[in-house]
Amino acid sequence: MTGPLVSIVVPVYNAEATLSRCLDSIRSQSWRNIEVWLVNDGSTDGSAALCRDYCARDARFRLIDKETNSGVADSRNQAVAAATGKYLQFADSDDWLRTDATERMVEAAEQSGCELVVAGFYRVLEKRIYTHKAMFMEGKVSRERFVQGLMRAPANYYYGVLWNKLFRMDIVRRQKIACPDDLDWCEDTSFNLSYLAHTKHVMVLREPVYFYTRQKGSLSSAGKVLPELHKTKAAVFARYQALYHATAKKKNALRPYGYWMAVPIDGGYSVDGYRNPQFYAKRMEKRARIRQRRAEARRALAKKRPAAPGFPRTGQKRWF
């Protein structure tokens, strides 16, 4: 498959138990033109060895090996600085992607011309899977429309996380967008808000393409109160306020203040039932492969079918 190169960034820290599942899902992506930047953030388990093994087996995988732990923001920033793709995608080492995740988002970006693609995701918790689909909108929407939806749920993971989105690298480079390394929390939200300020349209995919798992003992699951929580929220709020007032046609100065009272939500609004998450994931992968084969068959048929006079085949330029 030919097409634009996608840089996939995976920060890694003591993820030996789940890393192979994540990297296997990336290796099996139907969109083959990818480069995968693994950033070992001073892991003390076998994560670094696993990263080196994948790099040895697949030339598309590259490793940035840090001797000391400096945090996920620094890991992502180092990988983005080294990346060379047209598009930028993120994944976390304890999650995994649907087989057609990258292809779905790249095709949406190429066909719509949108600067940002956002998809739904599956939230995996023990034996229950939640389907977190697109919120309040679907298809190609203006930045104003997307920001209005964001303000209705400013702390929802759907808007704040990086791994359900596809970014344009030229915008990231030109605007020098990065994850703030002085924040202990919400550095991904800050990245998204900074990026949104330089978009015109967002492509919203209703269908989930990513499996997100929240591990026991994680920062979000433990419900810890960060020492600098107020400082972090103040920094993120400033970005919310700037984005909203730069976007909204009818400015409501009080609207962004809802972020202060919003509670982070990582689940979805649709429960697919009690079942083994691995079984459910395999079923979704099977459906994805079927869709992929059908799409390839349609493309092959379109190439063979003669074009009508004056109307070129799909993908060809019109000269009139």
C-alpha cells in the first residue's frame, strides 16, 4: 500500500506485561507505510529489551532509549522531534489498536482535507467493554462546532487524550506544538488545545478504533490528588479560555469556567455487555479485516472499470 507516511509515537515505561500486545497491534496495521517511535523512559523491567527486539524484527520500528525517567511529555516530544511522517499518531503501551485504525484515520484526513481526525474508542475494564463513540457530532465539522462540543464535556477523555486522534505534522512543526513538560497532568490536553487553535475543520469518526485500558494503580484509577493540581488546572484553563474566545462567534465569557467543575470521565455511554475483552477484540478485528478486503476489492474493481467519457477514474485529476 502506498500513501503518506504516518509516525506513531509510543512512550514506554515499565510496560513489559502489556507492551507486546500494543506493538503487535501496530505491526499488523493495514496501513503499512508507518514509522514507529518507541521511547523507553528509563524502564527498570524488560521493556527496553522488548523494544530492541521489535526494532530488530521490523525496520519500521525505531528506539529512543533514555537512561533516566523524565516523564511521558518529554518522551513524546523527543519522538515527535525525530519523526518524519506527514501524519502523527500516538498510542500508549498498555493499550492496543484495531487493525484498520491508522488506515481509517488517514483516509478520513486525505478525503476530507481536515487538519484533525478524531475517532471513538473502546474502554476496557476487566470483563466489561464500553463503547465511547463520537460526542455530539459526526463527520466534517468546523472548529467552532467542535469546540462547542468540547465545552460541553471539557474533562472527557474523548477530547483530552492523544491516542484517538490523527494530527498533521506540518502544523505541529510550524506552530512548535509540544506537550508541556512542566505539567504533571493534562499535558496531552494542552497539546490538543494548542493544536486545535490552528485548525479549520475536524473530521469526526463515530466508529471506535482504539482499545483503551486503565490499569489498576494508575494515576487516574487511584484518584490521587496531585500536589500541583491547581497549577495544572490553571494552565489548562488558560488554554481553554484562549481557544474558546478565539473560536466562538458569540462569546460567552463564563463558558470555559465549566472546566473547573468538570470531573474527568474515561468511560463511554454505551455498554456492549459482559464478555471477555480479548474475545470481543478478536471479533472486532475480524470485522475490520472483512471491511478491509471489501474495500480492496472495490478499489481493484474501480481500476479495471473504464471511465466514462470526460469523467476520469477515482484518484485521477480532471483537466477541465
